[in-house]
Amino acid sequence: MERIFNFSAGPSMLPIDVLKRASAEMLCYEDSGCSVMEMSHRSPVYEKIITDAERLLREVMQIPQNYKVLFLQGGASTQFSAVPLNLLSGSGKADYILSGQFSTKAYQEAQKYGDIVAVASSKDANFSFVPKTDRNSFRSDADYVHICFNNTIYGTKFNYIPDTGDIPLVADMSSCILSEPFDVSKFGVIYAGAQKNMAPAGLTVVIIREDLLGKAKAQTPSMLDYKLMADNGSMYNTPPCYCIYIAKLVYEWILGLGGLEEMKKRNEKKANLLYGYLDSQSYYLAPVAKDCRSLMNVTFVTGNADLDKKFAKEAEQNGLINLKGHRSVGGMRASIYNAMPYEGVEKLLSFMEEFAKNNSKAL
Ligand SMILES: *Cc1c(COP(=O)(O)O)cnc(C)c1O
């Protein structure tokens, strides 16, 4: 069977070159005599894999020297607890910007640990835009400000980096990490589940400024303690070995293409193709504010739930899978992460045109 174009929000496509390389190295990695899945995480051969992974990620994202890179487990959702446990050590206050479902979940989880305020929200507009903030939006003694940079479900992203002054900015970048360059120095913590743009599910990357380490609340579970993890080189326990290996291959793939500037160009070309079409016609509606459109998750609706359903079903018959929108918003969502080829988006566009022609909305 031929490979199909998978528009899933996650787990999502991995670059074909990465899959081929992993496949070639599956039974026997270099001269280790076994697969990466089978080797000791303390062995020199694995030690090199995880060290290379960190070095390559630092190179790809140009992570400054005063930041630690952690390879953890538990998904981005575990960070919803880890962030407050590790950072609510001053005033015990944190400010959250609510721009979608994941930032709302993070906000709700943090309530368990301190004085948490939603300082801005677009909930009343069904999260169709990202709220604007300025320095005065935040409590001056907050321990941190939390945002979700790209809203996977609604298809929006921050078109600015909030100015929080001296307050550390924490960003969930699960669905936009590695999609374009980000100035890491503007953030106190960046975290991301790997299964959108980096590796298989099971790995979570945390990038944290060193001065924020070592402030965890006393009751913080060891597994969630950033300093303990940093001091142990992400090997306090067995790390998600194979996921880290795939992530390493993905970082090499990005560098081979020319890095994040080139990745951004490719992603913009794909997104512009879809948004350009959506803006040129009236059959489909793109429900989010133009200046907040996501580069990774493109949402659209026909305005008719039955037609939306038919669209997803027929797309699947045409080798374009997982285009159904999230259950909480309906409609369609095309997730076009780094590994989605331009060709896949072209094919989706032809299908959209064909579907609009064949399925009149008139009675
Ligand atoms: C997918 C996603 C999550 C949830 O990630 P898990 O790894 O399933 O916990 C959180 N935040 C964002 C922005 C996501 O896209």
C-alpha cells in the first residue's frame, strides 16, 4: 500500500527520510548489534545519541548557553502541573492567557497550586483570535506568565511575544516548535510534546532558563522536578530512548534542509496555498481572525455539519486522512506540520475545489 497524506493534529506525519533512516537502522544500530529500542540508556552508544540530540536541538533552535534542555515523559499535559510546581515559589501567583483549550487546561491545573488568574481570554469569541496584552496586563509580582503559542484545536497562533517585563514567560509550543525560528531568550520556559512536529508520542522537551531551576515546591514529585532532571542529564530514570533517537534524526533533517528559516519558508508556502484559496472563494469559511492564523493547523467549515462530515469521509477515500475538526469545534482542520509535503497540500486543495463543485449548498 502507498503512504497517504495524514493531516492529523497529532501524532502526525514524520519526514519520510527520517522513517527510512530509522528503518535502515532498526535491526542493528551502527555496530551495537541491537536496535536503539533494546540498548541500555547508560551505554556509551546511547549516551552519544542523547548528547547529539541535545546538541542538534541547541543548534537548530539556537538555544542560548544559559538554558537547559530536558528530555522528559508525560506529554505536554504533565507540564501543566510541572510548571506551577517548579515556578510558583515567590508570590505564588501566576497569570495565564486563555487562547484555546490547552491553555485553559493548563490554567485549570495550575489552580491546584497557587493564586492563578486568567488575565486575558478569547473564550467569548470561541477562541477565534489570540488576545492582545501589554506589560500592564500582568500582575507585577507574578512568578510567571503562561501562554500556549499555537492553538492546535482552533487554528490560531500568537502573532507577538507578550511583553512581560522581568516576569518569566512560559510557552506551550507543542504544535509549533521547530516550525519557524523563535527567539528562545524571550522565554523562561518552552515546553512541547513531541508528537506534533518532532518525534513519536512519549517525549516532551522542556527548555528552561537556568536561574529558574531549583525553586520547586517541597511536595514536587521527583519526576516533575526540573532541577533533578537537569542535574541527571534527563536520565534520573529511563528516558524515552527511542523517541529521543527519532527526534535526533528530525533535528538532523531540519539542519540538512537549511534550518528553521528554510522550514518557515516551506511552511508559509504550504499555509499560503490553503489560506489563499480560502480567501478567494465563499464555499468554505475560515473561522479565525486573519492576523492570528496558525501556520500549522488550518481550520475551515462549510457551515453545514452534514457537508463537513461528507468532506472528511470523501477526503479519506482520496488518500487525505484525519481532516475532521476537533470534536469540540467541528468543521475541518488540516494540520500541515513540517513533515507534510507541499504536494499533500496541493492534493488537498484540488480535493476542496472538486468537493465544492460537486456539493452545492443551495437547496
Ligand atoms: C497536543 C497538545 C497538547 C497535549 O499534549 P499531550 O502530549 O497529549 O499531553 C498540549 N498543548 C498543545 C498546544 C498541544 O497541541
